[in-house]
Amino acid sequence: MKISAAESNRAWADGKATSEKILPEVRPRVGANPQAGSKKDLSPLERGMLVAEAALKNVPDVREDLVDEIKRRIEGGSYNVSAEDIAEMMLRRLSADRIR
């Protein structure tokens, strides 16, 4: 699928308008350019990081609904996980930790 320049510009403008609503006020970071500090002085990566940080503030540390559902299934005897699934997840976690 090819995206035209007009579609690309429209998407960029829509994203910019959305990020302006989401981005918190920017405080200069340690070692940052003292002249910088406005949202317009940020690189696209920095803007993206601020949007992600703002979105993460709304995510709870514990997903109570998921925890309650699993507890209910354990108590009811319908929560079954195979040893193979557990071993696979342990190996995935080990691999992920090595990457970091």
C-alpha cells in the first residue's frame, strides 16, 4: 500500500494536534540546553517519550480485574497451566533478561 504525501501530511498534523493535548509541560532535563524547554524544541523521539510517559500514568500497577479473574478460576479449579507452558515462559523470560 502506498501512502500519498497528502495522506502522510494529514496523519502527521493529526498526530501533532493530539500530542499537543497530551504532552505535559516540559521541564528542562539535567544537562539539557538551557535555551530549550518548550515542546517545539524536542526531537520526535523526545516528544514520543513524553506521550508514552503521560499515557503510562493512567495505567494501574496491578490489573485488579485480571487478578480477580485468575483467583476465581483457581478457587473454582478451572485454572490449568501445563508444565510445558510454564517452562516455555521461564525460557522466554531468561532470553529477555539476557537481551537487556
